[in-house]
Amino acid sequence: MPKGAGIIERSLVQDDHILEHENLVMDGIDVSGRWNTMLKSRVHADRDLDAWDTVRQNLVATSIDNCIQCGMCTAGCTVAHEVEGFNPRQFIYWVRTGRTEELKNQADVVWRCVGCYICTHHCPKEVNTAEVIETIGQWLRTVVPERMDRAFHVNHQVYRNHLISRGRLNLPLLQTTFLRALGRQNELFAPEMKKTALKMVGDGRVLKTLRMGRPHRWRKNRQVLGSEA
Amino acid sequence: MSHETAYFPGCSLKTIDRAYDVSTRLVAGDLGLNLVEVEDYACCGVGELKGEGLKSHYLPGRNLGHLLQQGQTEVMVSCNVCYHELSRTAYAWSRNESVGTEINRMLEAAGEPGITETPSVRNTLEYLVTVVGLDKIAQRVRRPLTGLRVAPYYGCLYHRPGAMVSSIQVAGEDPERPHFMHDVLRALGAAVVAHPAETTCCGGKNLLSDERTAGKLTGRILSQAKEAGADVLALMCPKCAGGLDALQPRAIKAAGEGARLPVVYYTQLVAVAFGHSPEAAYLKDMESGSFDVIRRLLQAAPKPALV
Ligand code: SF4
Ligand code: SF4
């Protein structure tokens, strides 16, 4: 049996907080079996509220203040049903109560939000949950990048560079740059990719893409867009 | 009737997803809509800068500034991502004065025209239903899609979050259970197949970086639509098309053969029903076998009545 299998809402409890005993005697009474699982009490001494401030600084995410922890966001969330531990309500709770360690432990989970806006749409308190989660993910990128999948970093960087330097998306180039940076260029020769690529060369779409160019006076736009916030 | 409106195709429709752009233009032309492209467009930002606060409004803001500068206040958008991004910025500009001022300050610093009034950002689907009207669409049909079972698929950003994408709200679309695509397909004579995944997410944002999740999500959408009895899935977003059409083999890998299903843009179906050939609607650009399905349908059907 996996650790703590009997706990309801298991994903809310971290592994090292679960104590399982083979034989447990308490006050002379043998409580082995059904009662062998204990949770370490959570003492939360060092609240780190910097995270809350950082997230709030991003004007778009100030709505985080309105959250009443109702859980509607998690209930409908696309990714909560696919990725264990993905729980937008809980991420907001952690930010607001300064449980930064917990957040950092889940850094590789938080970024998997797909931006579907189901959460924002259903939030009864007008929290823009989707953008709050995106902001938390980006904040984690600056504090614990090493705990996040490289695919996430590369994906974000490739898009960002592309947007800033070109102002338009050259999608085939974007995909190629992404795969190369991860050493996954062999995927370019996967049958589905190869078929599409050859077809697009043949039917003129690649040429069209090469000719897309940049918006006018892009250099000045680039300075504004690329400057540090 | 001739009616002029601005039109924003965006990066992907201008290049690899031209099928959506071309079919939008064919349909608009047939319905008397004169589309004027937003000049000197930039990317809508595809949401990638959302973690950077105000910066996320820069690219959409620039596009809206250009729209207003060319003397137009209304823009029709086919791509759901562009529609969402432009709507989001128009909404932020109109609702929050300090955000609006900041957006214009950034634009001014780059020598770009600012936003001077709230532009009306319209989704093509909603525009066809509310401005043109279903009656008129039905009247223009030359080759009804009788016998074709179509599963409509809306994705996410057409109708979520309700308040931000205001044009569909104004139009009376239901943000919980959108039905405008159902309505249009019915007007074309197609059999609409309802299915549970009409508005579930395809995971497009992390299509490359989180393949596992994306594969599961696309696999589920396709298999649910197919299970419900669809011959084709009709969609309205090039990002969704990336996962559901071009990378369908990955969905099949994740969910099995049940996820093998031809995929089209709904505008392609409208174009075909209006009498254009599958080639002219660029159905050959689709990767999931939709060209053959439509060609077979047309071969089986009697020749269209002459206009
Ligand atoms: S739905 Fe809104 S109020 Fe409820 S927990 Fe989520 S963010 Fe908080
Ligand atoms: S936007 Fe992200 S957090 Fe919100 S419902 Fe979708 S996947 Fe979940």
C-alpha cells in the first residue's frame, strides 16, 4: 500500500509528515492496524510573506486578496484531475500564509497550469485565479528554477525571446528551437512531425512563414517590451 | 448587403494555419462582410507574458492602438487565443484607469499609437451569428452537409472567463454551455453531435513542454467526440488544432485508436456548404484525414443547385 493510502485528501499531506507504524502501542493499548497512521502536527513558525507581496506586485494578480478558499477553482480545474498535487486553492493558501517551503516543493507541479480559465470563470470572488497561478509559477521560476522541469524553462524562454525579438511568432522555428535546446531534435523526425514539415515546405506555408517579417519600427517596441519591469 | 469590419488574423493564421484564415475570408465574402485587416499587426502575446503583469498587455495593446488609428473601433478575430488576448486588454483598459494609463505609457514610449477608447473585440463565430444571422447563413447554403455528423468543440478561450471576453456575453452566448457553433452547423444542414468534451481544455499551452498532460487531454476530447458518433470534430482555434489535428498521433498514443478522428475548422465546413471546393477551403492542410471525409460526402451528395 502506498504511504498514507487511507488518508482522505491525501495530496494535501506531504510524505514526510506521515508516520506509519508497524506496531503501535499507546498508553499501554495496542493500536496497530487501522490506527497505525499518524500525521506530524504542523507547526508553522517562519511565515514568509514575501511571496504574497511579490505576487501582489503583479497588478494583474492583486485579486488574490479576495480569495475565500472555497475551492471552486480546484473543483473544476483541468490539471487537478491530471497531475497529482495540482491544487490552485492550496497554492493560493500557501502564498497567503507564507508557506513558501511547501510551494517550493511543488514548483514542478505549479507550472503545469494550462491557462484554461475554468478557475477564473467559476470563482465567486472575482479572483483571476488562472493569472494568479501563472504569476506564482513565474515567481517560482525566479526562486527555485532548479526544481522545475527544463522543458518549462526552455518553453518560456523560447516564446519570450521570440515575442520580444521578432514581435511575431514563427511557429516552425519556435518548435525547432525548443526541441533543439532540450536535445530532443530527434522528435523533429518523428513520423507526424516529418509528414507535416515536408507538406508545409511543399505547399508554400514554410515560405510564407519565412516572409512574415517583423512589425514596423520593431526596435523601439523591443526596448520597451524587453526592459525589466 | 455589404458591411465593413476590421479583421485580425494573427501570426498562425497568416502562416501555417492559413486554412482558418482563408476559410474565414471565403465565408465573410459570401456573406457580404468586407474585412479590413489590422495593419502592421504584432503577435497577440499568446499569454506567455502573463506572469509579468502589465507587460502582458503590451502586444495586444499595440494591436488595439493600430486598430483605432486606422479609424475603426470594432475588430473581428477568428483565433481564440488572439480573441481572448485582445478582449482581455480591452477589458483591463476600460475597467481600470491606472492599468489603462500604464498601457498607453508603454505604447507611447515605443512611439506607438495608444488606446483612446474601448474597442469592441468580436469573435468571428459570434459575429456570424449575431451580425449576419443564422437565417442568412442558412439561405446562403448551396450544398447542405446532410448526413455529416459533426462534433462541435469550443476549447477554452472563446467563452472563458465570461466577464473578460465580453462580446460573446453581449451576444447572449451561454458561457457555461456555448451553442453558437451548434447553431451554425445546424444551419448548414449537418447533424450536430453533442458530447461531454465540448469545452474541456486541450492543454495547448503546454503542448510541447508537458506532453503527457496534453496527450491525455487531447486523447480524451477526440475519443469522447468519436464515441458520441461524430464523423468529424469542428474547432475554432489554431492552438487546439495543433494538438487535436497535427499532433493527433500523440493523442492516439495516449488514448488509443478511439482518438482517431478527422478535425476541421468550422469555417471550412461553412465554406464547403456555401459551395466552395474542399481544396479552396484548404482542407488538404489538415492532417487528420478530413479532406477525404468531406470529399466522400460531396461525391455521395447530389450536385449543388446552380445559383
Ligand atoms: S474559487 Fe476563488 S475564492 Fe474560491 S478558492 Fe479559488 S480563488 Fe479562492
Ligand atoms: S487555468 Fe490553470 S489553475 Fe485554472 S483551471 Fe485551468 S489549469 Fe486549473
